[in-house]
Amino acid sequence: MQIVSEALLKIGVDSEINESQLILLGVEEEKWREKALGVELSDARAELFVLLNGVEDKALQEKIIANYKALQKFRKEVPVAVEEAVAQEGDVTIYCDGGCTPNPGKAGSGVAVYRNEALFELWYGLYEEMGTNNTAELGALYESLCIAQEEARNGNKVTIKCDSMYAINCIKTWAISWEKKGWTKKGGEIKNLDIIKKAYFLYNEIKKDVKLLHIKAHAGFEGNELADRMTMYAIQEQSEAFVKYTEKIDVEKILKMRAG
């Protein structure tokens, strides 16, 4: 992952930003630099952003993107070292959740990653002093897609399980129509558009390799409950960055967490 900084923008844009670069950043042209700073990009998107520097011709932009995708596909097909294959092989399930207390209010996001049905790691962050349940859910889903992208590159079968139909519909259904209409909709503003676009574009990149499923919240799924507790932990720690949980993973203790 890359965080968009002034340094990255300096090597990615000599003079004018082009349309494909805006799409990669998930921002609109007006005040694009201000909006782009702090955005998280996958390594692939960051590389493409730089490769597209100074390319004004739309057809040439599309050719560069197509060639880069072909190269990425080739890289995925190259056999990895035996040790790496053993360490990374298997099915991966990612549970994501977002929470807010009250709504709107202090918000955070959490993720639980399982490998071969065993808990592998926990993630938390995206703290907002004045967020909403929807922004927290979308943030958790986007971070899950980022994790899923890396897992899919390693040849793993990946499933994301999300308890927010709003977040799922935003990127699997509604965004298709919004994009066709120039990111507008009847009835007014599309709320949370920046994060929706980021998640939508990333989902479209990896959807052939990743399943995105809805599950009912608090219905006995350990992964869903752990992701929920990570949202609480994110709020408790006020962690704006999305980071791995580094404490000893004591599932029983974590499940006993309560909102402060």
C-alpha cells in the first residue's frame, strides 16, 4: 500500500493530471491535489499513476493500463518459491465491520482475517471524530479489498464477508449506474462518494478472483464479532491509520470488549 503524498504527486504529475490518473486516485479534477493527499493506493495503482505521467492521449493511456495489467497477470502466473507457497497457500476469509458511537460520532473500522478457517490476523483503524456507520463500513470494506488483492496475487481463494448491505450495494450495484451518469444520481448528492469510488474501482479490478458476500451481523460468526471488536479498539486507540493488531490475540478477551 502507498499513501499519496506530495512526493508521490511530484513524480506522478509534471504539469497537468490526466483523466486516468484521476480515476486511479478516486478523486475529481476540482481541487484534486488537496483531495488526493492521504489517499491509500495499492502498489499497482501507485505504479500506474506514475507510468501515466504526461500521457495526454486517452488511447495511449488505455494501452499503458492494458499492458500493465498484462504484466501483473504474468507476474501472478510465475511460480513462487516453495517456502513462500507453503506459507501463503490456502483459502482466505476476510470479515469486515465498521462502527460509530453515536451515529454520527466517533467511528472506526475493523477486519479479521482467517487462513484455512483459522484466525490469522486482526486489523483496525480509520478513526473519525465525527464519522458515520456508513463511512466506517465502507472504509472497512475498502481495506478488506486491499488485503484481498494481495492474497489473490499469491494464488489464494479469497472471500470477503461484510454485514453491511449498504456498503455492498454501493460498489456492486449502485455505483455502476452512478458511474454511467457521471457520478450523479436522482435526488441529490451521493454521500461518501470518495471512498465509494475507491472501493468500486478496486473491486472491479479483483472481482474475478474475490467473492464478496453479505452475512447477518451478530449472528454467531466469530470473524464478524472480532471485526466488530476491532472497530471498538480503533475508537479506543483513536487510530486514524489502518494497522495490524499487534497484541497477543486472545479471542475470548477480545470478544469481551465493550464500547467505551
